[in-house]
Amino acid sequence: MPSAPAVLIVTLDGPAGVGKSTLAARLAGELGIAFLDTGAMFRAAAYTLGEGAWDWSQGIVQQKLGEFEFTLRGSGKNTELLLGGQPLPQEIRSERVGLWASQLAVVPSVRAYMKMAQIFLGQTTSLVAEGRDMGTVVFPGATHKFFLDADPEERARRRCRQLEAQGKPADFAKIAENIRQRDDQDRNRSIAPLKPAPDAVLVDTTHITEGEVLETVLRVVRGG
């Protein structure tokens, strides 16, 4: 019998607001595979568990997470991350839930559960996974690894433009402060701190367009 085709895993890591989700969705579309938005997994957990869940006992957190089941449907920008078979609410994209997710992400039982859930999704599905520790912790054997970065101020400007395009209020000072706070939490946490994998390709996106970033990444993945 012919062997099963190899699973293709591409990881995109980087700080908040660097454009990982948008790039990952476009890249997955170009490659015809699923897009795993791991940040959405943490945001979904934070939204579902609620504010202050990071202060609960490990036992209660583990019990609640044991009721979760994440699945993927579709590919590229049309990939849907489902929780309990249901699409995630738009509210998980709010700045408030983003800060909750960053605080929840330092809880050992939460990180252990998410790692297990992400590895399970990647065992049988070719995907582009974006997050904070995809290439270092979750998929250390990924086919291709990338680490995206950009100046905090530029990331805040991009977030403002994104919110304005959605018709939502955008306070640059507040967003910039949230990004600095997220950076501090993510880069300095004791468990899986944000950092590039030793074999990751580093891409500074501060002064290049989204299209140029996509071209750079595709060139590497396709061996061009």
C-alpha cells in the first residue's frame, strides 16, 4: 500500500499586532491547507471561562478545559476554528479579551492543554499555525518556521487601522500601551516565553507590506 502523504506544518510566531493571523490565512490559502489561529484558541478559552479564570485553582481550570473540543473546518481564510462544534463569537477579538488571553496563557494547565489540542490538530491536518511558541514548543519539528516582528509603534498603528476599517473606535495611546503590556507578559513569562526558534527564518515587517511578507515566506516554503 502507498504511504500516506506527509503532513505539511508551517509555523508563524511573533508578538501581538505583527500581522500573523492575516499572513497565516493568506499563506494557508496559497498552499491550499488549513489555518490554525492559536491566538483564537486562547481568546476563546478566556472568553468562555471569563475574567479572573487565571486565578482559579489548577484543578478547576483543568476540569473546565476538559470540556473543550477544538476542531478545524475548511482551508485558507475560510478555515473555521470551532469550539464544541460551534464558530467562535466575534467578541473574542476585542482588546479586553486579548488581555485576558495573555494572562490566562501563563497558567501551566492552560498551556499544557492548548499544546495537546494543537498537536492533535496537526497530527493529521496540513496547516499553517500562528502564535507565540508554535516553532519552539508545539511544533518543533515543523517543515518551515518563521518569526515575524515589527516596532511596537508600527504594530499599534496597524491595529488602529484594522479597527477603523471595522468602524470601531481606535485609541492609539491605549492600543500602544496594551501592546507594550502584552509584549512584556509574552516575552518574560517563565513558561514558553516569546522568542524565535533557533532554526526559524526572521522577518522584520516594520517597513515592508503585507504582500511583500507573503512573497518572502512563500519563496522559502516553495524552495524558490
